[in-house]
Amino acid sequence: HKMDINNLYTVEAHEEGAEIRIVSPLDGKKTDFYISVQGVDSKAYRTAVKAYHRKLLNDEEGGEIELIVAITKGWRGLVDGDKEVEFSAENAKSVYENAPDVASQLDRFVANRQNFIKG
């Protein structure tokens, strides 16, 4: 069967990103907290991976979190009491550091290219 060139071009879909619905680390139930992330074929991810590898080589800490922060485009549905928590790189870093379960959900999601394929 013939290969459509458009199906090979994944960068655009990975740039656009996809949304993951976060599961609560407390009870394993789906929450209304959604995070938009770019895929592994996006430029942001590829750039962040280079930085991450540099950190690894220099034995520096924190590369993994920064990698996920770099590809996070935004979120919705995160509150602190009754106040909406605004998305920022700083807030994302804080959430991923203090909620490792959320960080690993993102890791798994991003690693699965199927999540970024339209259709």
C-alpha cells in the first residue's frame, strides 16, 4: 500500500501539540485538569533535549523537569482553593517538581507518538 507523504510529516502535529487529561494521584480518577504539550518531533522538544543532554553530561540536576516544562504549552482546570492557577513556566516547574506523578503522566503521554496523530 502506498505511503502518503503527508502522513510522514509529523512535525506540524507535534508542534500543534495535544492535550492530556490528568489522572489524580490520590484516587486514580480522571480530573478536569488538562495540560497541552508538544510532541517529541516538535522543535521545542528537540531543543530541550539538547539542553537536557548537556545537563546530563555536566552532572547537573533538574534536566528532566525542564524538558517537560519546555514542551508544556498551557493548561486549564488547575485551582488553588477557588483561585485558578495561571499557567507559566515557573508554575509548571513547581507543579512537576511537587507532583512527580503528574510529570510521569506527561512523560508517558509525550513518549507515545500516537497521541499526536490526527484522525
